[in-house]
Amino acid sequence: MKRRGGLAILAVLLGYLMFLLLSAGSVHAAKTLRYAHNNTPTQQAGRFAITLADQIKQKTNGEITVQLFPSSQLGNVYEMIDGVKVGTIDINHTDFSAYARYYDDLAVYNAAYLYRDVDHALKATSPDHPLMAKMSQQLAARGAMRILGNQYYGVRLLTANIPVKKPDDLRGKKIRAVPIPIYITMIEGMGAIPTPVDFAELPTALATGVVDGQENPLSTIFHNKFYQMQKFVMLTNHMIAFNAVVISEKTWQGLTDLQRNQLTEAAIATRTISMKETLQEESELLAKLKGLGMKAVGPEDGLDVQAFRQRVLDQTTKKFPQWADYIKQIQEIR
């Protein structure tokens, strides 16, 4: 009887020890990733980050959680990218061209008038496309970060306090340019004076007249209340914009193969959810902006989209002749 009692106690102790070991393993496996970006939580790119955090938690069964830092809390665009490089920030999203500071050729994905439609842009910017996969490997080698996913940011439009119908209407006008060469080139092609302004400073720049106009998707125009400072929105549709979602290479190498697959699945699921929401929102926002006093200028109002297209493409070809083959490959994607 004593022996049976001793064995029972030993079994209980062994079971308890196993529980402690398993619990310790779970605690050790748990990770919290820092996700920083420059968008507000209300605009669609900010909501994308919220959804991706939720998807990562779901796909990993809570093993990986994400702490969000929206609205440039951890610095401007370049400061956040540098944080990803050194590993103090795990995940970030912004224009492909912003990561060109570590791999120049990525900026080609933000060339204006490059894509036929949203579906074309989606395929071209997906991490699993062969050309993008090569780009991601180069970014990992040079910048210590890799492309985890792509996020539909929207079709970019021009806003100003005057109606603009052709490039000549922008002569002498200062239009905010994202402080990146491909965007500066685009504004030059549009016929304006490119004036680099960080996104966090853009509302003040518009309000004080530092710039006469800017360009962004409808969601950004609406949620940042640019309609309070700009009277006209031109339906130039000059860029079908996708952001790159990147992860620190240091973080990536610290994940198991299963976790990498789970994060990739989370990025794909989030892209699908976000695209559906953004496309629906785009179909409604123009009417809302009109209701708030903005006047839309489209082809039926005399907007010469073809003139903008030709001028911008010519300027892009002139400034970036080294991208001719990449542009050809991207345009041939079906």
C-alpha cells in the first residue's frame, strides 16, 4: 500500500513538473512584435495594421501578438525604416519607394501611370511574384528587412485650390511631393514645382500655404480633412498605390518555419479584407468630399488625363532610364 501511495505521489509530481515545463516553453515561445507606421488609426492604411495585428494573433493562436504604433509615434518614415533595419521595429508599411534608400530599384513600383488597373498592381506588388521575390531578397541582403505583404493604399488624386485641367495649369505652383525621387519626378512631370514635405507636416503646410496642393488617395484626403484646406480634387488617377509591408530580417530569422508561414498567411488574409473595404470606401468617398464642399474635376470637365500621363511617363523615362527593363516586365504581367 505504501509503495502504491508513493508511486501515486510520484506520478502527481511528475505531472506537475511536466505542466511547469510546458508552461515555461509557452512563455518562452510567446513574442510581441512592434508595428510602427505613419497613418492614423482611422484611415484605411491604419485599419490595415489593426487587422494584420488581429490576423497574426489568430493565425499563431496567440503565440505572437503585435503592439501598434500609428501616426508616426516612433519617428518619421525614414526613422521607422531605420528602426526596422536594426530590429527595434519589427513591422512597418509605407511606399515601396521609401525602402529605396536601401535598395534603389524598389522605387519602380511607385512609378506613376505604371499599372493598367488595381488587379494588375496587386499581382505586380505581391511578394510571391518572381520579380518581387527577387527584390525582397535584395532588400533583405542590403537593408536587413524583407517584404512580408502588400497593402492596397488606393488610387492617388491631385488636390489644389484652383481647378487643374492640364499640366500647364500647374506652372509655378508648389505641389507637395513625398520626399522621394520617384515622387519628385512625378510632380515635375505634372508641370509643378515639387516641394518635399513629410506627411506628418502636410496639414500645416497646406494650411499655411507652404504648398499649393498635394496628391493622395481619397481615404487620406478625407480622413486627414484636407477638404478643409483644398477646394478642388482632380481625378488624375496617376498612381494605383500599393504599400509594401516589411518585416525586420532579424525578426524573420528568429521565427520558426511555421511562424513564418502563419505571418505570410496573415498578410494575405489582411490584404483581402483591407482591399474589399478600401474599394468600397473609394466608391463612396468622392460623394462625401463633394458634400463637404470639394469640387471634382474629371475628363467630362476638361481634365486631360492623357496629357498628364504622357508628360509624367516621359519625365520618368528621362530620370530613370535604368528601369526600362523592370517597367517592361511589370507592364507585361497578366
